[in-house]
Amino acid sequence: MPRSLDQLALRCDGADDAPSDGNGADGTKRTVRPTRSLPAGGHPARWRNQRYGHLIPRASRTLVIFANRKNGRVALQRMDNVGIVVESLDAAISFFAELGLELEGRAMIEGDWSGRVTGLRDQRVEIAMMRTPDGHGRIELSRFLAPPVVADHRNAPVNALGYLRVMFAVDDLDDTLARLRRHGAQLVDEVVQYEDVYRLCYIRGPEGILIGLAEQIG
């Protein structure tokens, strides 16, 4: 098995476009799939991974290695969703819908099976699942009816330990901010331009939920 992230994601130039299979030095089965090429006339330092929006320079061609377990089963399929606990499910749904996420559905989660997952017996939780436009990312909004909420770190500073925020890529940052402000969103500080590549910011949404927004301009 790979021992570090460096063994899972390699950056190099001049790779072939076709996926290739092979075994690593440790015998781990690997499938290599290059991502898209550098746009014509572009510059490697300005090219960024479109899906994840990393703000570090990339080489002109990126290889992503999907590592499999030695028994042939996939070690990781995807990041399925991020969970956010809220007081008002309706307000949170409206906020993320304005951002561009689609409501997949609402449901009540309860019963012995759910408590054995979370460690909270006799829980009753109303959830709403919201999907990003590309269909690959989801946010699970949860409102606990029982047991009652016991802690609140929604307004913790950005250097507090633990989960921080979700970053979304948007087409028009100014327009997105204007629409989200009608739902109570506030800038954490200011909109910043990173070189000639991104404009980005942090905002606090309903109940102080922290998210990041980034618009690619280069």
C-alpha cells in the first residue's frame, strides 16, 4: 500500500494521454489516469486542478494514481458528502440553493441502526442532502431533534482545530456574494486576488457557517 500522499498523486511532464496499469515498487496495483493537458498558450504556474481548486503551481500535465488494495478492491471511491449541523434546516437549504446546490431530498433519520453509527442512542435527526451542479459533491445538512445539541463551534475562528470550511468554485464571485448577502452572508474579511489566477474569499452564512468561494480568472 502507498505510504504517503506523494505515492498517490504524482506531478510530472510529458505523460501519455491513455490510462495505464501497472504495479508499484511495493507490488501495489495502480491505475494511472492523466488529467487534462495545459491549455494552449497557458503557463504551468497558472494552471490549476479544476476539480479541487488547489492554489499551488502545477506541472503542465498531472498524473493521478488511483491505488488499489492488493486484493483487487478499490481503496477509495470518492468523497461522498460533508455534514453540517444547523438549527434551521429551511434557512440552510435556502442559502445553499442560492449558491447553486440542488436539494436531493429530505428525510428523518432515526432508529437503533442510526444510533449505532453515531454513538447517540435514541437519536432523531432531520436531514437534507444537497448536490453540487457537477453531481460529484454533496452537503448533508442535519437538524438534531434528539438528543439536544450539546456544543456549538460555528463561530470558531479560522485557526481553531477541527474541520474548517468547504470551498466552492463559482463563475462570478461578485454576483454570488450579492445573492448570498440577501440570505445573511457576510465576508470574513475581504475578497482577495491571487496573482492573475483566482479571486477568493471566506464568508459566514446562516448561523455562522463558514464557506470559501473562488472564481478562476486566469
